Amino acid sequence: MSDRLAQLEMSMDQAQDAIKDLEALKRLEKNRDFKRLITEGYFREEASRLVLMLPDPNMQEPAMQKSMQEGIIACGQFRQYLGTKYQIGNAAVRSLAADEVTRETLLAEEA
């Protein structure tokens, strides 16, 4: 097996893993409990609660402000993580099809 074919096989394995993550995420997002706890509870309600507490006169101690800001950032980071999984998974779907064609070409050349 050529180095190029070995690298392509490794790339295809990574793409398949990314596609599995994408499929898992799609299943999660359809799950009623995920929607309740994460999509609605964390991304919407908790993020909103934290943002609305920032200007509250009773929450102006530096430690409280820092805690709320960290919570807001955590919501955004987790949402970004899921979005990145979507982007990587979708790119993997596209690249895997092209890689399969390339693989067949390389195997034909080696034969």
C-alpha cells in the first residue's frame, strides 16, 4: 500500500468518526429530554437568566459578576462546540465521497 493510499485511508477513518459524531448530535437534538434540558433549559433560560442578572444592583460584587460572566461564556462555548461538530461532520460527509473515488483510483493504479 502506498503512502498516499495509507494517508487517504486514515483521512477516511477520521471522516467516518466525524460523521458518527454528527449523526449522534442529530439524534440528541431530536431527543425530548435534550431539548428540555439543553436547548431550552441551558441555552435559552439559563443564558437569559445570567444576562439579566448582570445589571442587578444586588449582584455587583466582583465575584458574582465574574461567576455570571463565566456562566454566559460557558453557554456560548458549549453551543459553539456543538456547532463545530456540525460543521466538521458536514465537511466529512462531503470529503468522504470524494475520498472514496480517489481511493478506488489509487487502488486501480496499484493493481
